[in-house]
Amino acid sequence: MALKIEKAQELLYSTDMSVSEIASAVGIPDFNYFSRVFKKKVGSTPMAFRKSNNGELALQLSKYELQNELMKDFERLSNAPSPQPLDGTEETR
């Protein structure tokens, strides 16, 4: 979902597409749901984001936060124990 919101921010900043067109373009056809998720992730409505003078700054901040989330996920996955076989046998290393 974070990538969809990031792409939506780019489209809001760089195009004159309507918010509902952008919602559909990023794969969220329900305009109301898109607006709620966007506001939760970005901190403003899509229209307020578009109108703000700091839209570019917000986009950069969003990318930074996304990178941090991805790094945390990577660290969690790299520290996770190896999965055990489903047949009950133990894998030898």
C-alpha cells in the first residue's frame, strides 16, 4: 500500500489528473477509501497535499519513511529463524 500512496503523491504533484483518476490509476478504485488511507499515511488529504507549497518536501519525506520501513522489514527477515520442513523432518546443515 505504501508504494501506491507514494505513486499517488507523485501523480498529485506532477499531473493535473483528478484525485479519483489517481486513485483508480494506483489501483484503489474506491475514492473514499483512497482518501482515508492517503490521509493516514501522509497526514493530509490528497487535495491538501496537491495544494500545499511543500508537496515536494512531503514526497521526499514519504520516500525516506518508506525506505526506513523496507530496511526494518529486511532486518526482521534476515534475523528470522529458518523455516522448518512441513513433513516433520529436520533439515541438516
